[in-house]
Amino acid sequence: MVVCSKLHDVKRYFCGVKRIFLLLASSLLIQSSVIGQSKTDSTKSRAQDICITWGYNRAHYNTSDIHFQGEGFDFTLLDANAIDDPEPFAAKTYFNPVKFTVPQFNFRASYFLNENTSISGGWDHMKYVLQPNQLIRIDGYIEEGVSEVYAGEYHEELIWIVPSFIKYEHTDGFNVVRFGIERFLPLWKSKKHLLEANLYGGVSAGFMLPWTDFTFAGERHKNWLHLAGWTTSAQLGARFEWLDCLFLQAQAHYGRAALTDVILQGDKDSRASQNVVFFERSLYVGGYIPLGR
């Protein structure tokens, strides 16, 4: 009963986040269009500017059904819970030119079509770990040739997720490569335009490039980067600018990743599939390259 209650609370949380995103995004798009039309000619335009951002993230995942299929096994873990894997802050990692891409990072490049509209492309490097030591339902079969301990047919029985049974994670990257469009809503500017605050909202779509680490019945497989599916998402954020060229940005990112072809055991014909709903929060630093000014 405790497990069911916890899963219900997680689903309610993600449903609430989705409603908030839809409400705020639609409101922001409408307001930014109105304000964009009312701007005076004296305002510096960002049209044709390029914007570069770099930051780090934390990710939260809704429960999902994960289907595993290969030689000697075909089963689904139902309502599996997952967590991210943040790198503890250390100067030797985050400020190291060799290791700064180890943590969960975000990179993005944008091009402004006009003052309030930009198109962008980038890479969200999140991490995904099937949470160990959880009790969940399993449906399917495992043959004795794969594992004598876990062999059998399962009909939604409860099973403990422990390392001796299975480890499934995208810790070398639950990578989201996405392209999107954003609209900005100016909130405030200082008299001499030294400081500025903006809200923004956007939508994006792209593809998933996970780097999967899979251990099953004691046998580990560290797989390679692989095109495994697609994603759609929406973003909301705030940007605080200094001297019209540098900024600090906070963003919330809500999306769905459809993983249809996840490699499990290297060259073997084994695959996993799942649909993941995620909520990512991130903090960026960035700057403008004023090509149009």
C-alpha cells in the first residue's frame, strides 16, 4: 500500500506540472506577441543575434513500463521508478576543461529572428538510473539459460530490483538532442539598460541518444551512443541580463521521450523500450554575439 501511494503521489505531481506548463506557456506567448508589437523604435533589437548558453541540470522522472527483450528473456518492469545521477560539485570537475562535461550539462545555441523570437538547437545531457532496491511488478519470462535464480514465468508478481538481478541506466548520457522555438517577454530594464529581466517560453522536438549501461544476471554491458527514439517538450524560464551581452538563466523543462530501440547487450539482438516523462530544472550562463547590432 505504501508503494502504491507513493506512485500515485508521483503521478499527481507530474500531472500538476503539465497543467502549469500549458497554462503559463500559452499566457506567455500571447503576452509576448502583444508587447512585441508595442515596442518603440528606440529599443535595441536582437534580430540576427546569436546566443550561446552553458549550464547544469537536475532531472526527475515519472514511473514508466520498461520492456526488455532478448535471447532467453522477454519481460516488462511495470511502473518502474528512476532517479538522476548528479555529479557532486567539485572545482576539479566543473572547472576542468577535460571533465566539465561529466556532470549533467546543457548546451544551446540560438538565433534571434526578431526582438522576441529565437530558434535554437542544443544538447541536454541528463542521466537516468533505474532505482535499485525498489519493489515493482514484473510480467513475462526468463529462461534458465539466462539465470537459474530468476528463471520462470511472471504474471505481474512483485520483485526486488537488486544489482544481482538487473541494473539499467543511461549514466553516460540520457541525451536529448532537440531543436526549438522560443518567445521572450520583457519584464524590466534599468534606465541605462545595464540590467534587464525577461521571461520566456518555448517548445522543442528532437531525438534521443542514450549511452546505456546494462547489467543482467551478473553480466555487464557498457553500450555505445545510439539513436534510440524521439522527444517533444516545452520550456519556461527567466533570463537576467547584464550590459546587454551576458546573462544568467533559470529554466524548467517538461517533456516526453519515446525510447523504442535501446541497445542492451552490445552486438546481441536484445533491446529495451519505454516512454519516459521527465521534468528537468537547469541553471545557465550565456552571452550574445550581436551580429545584427
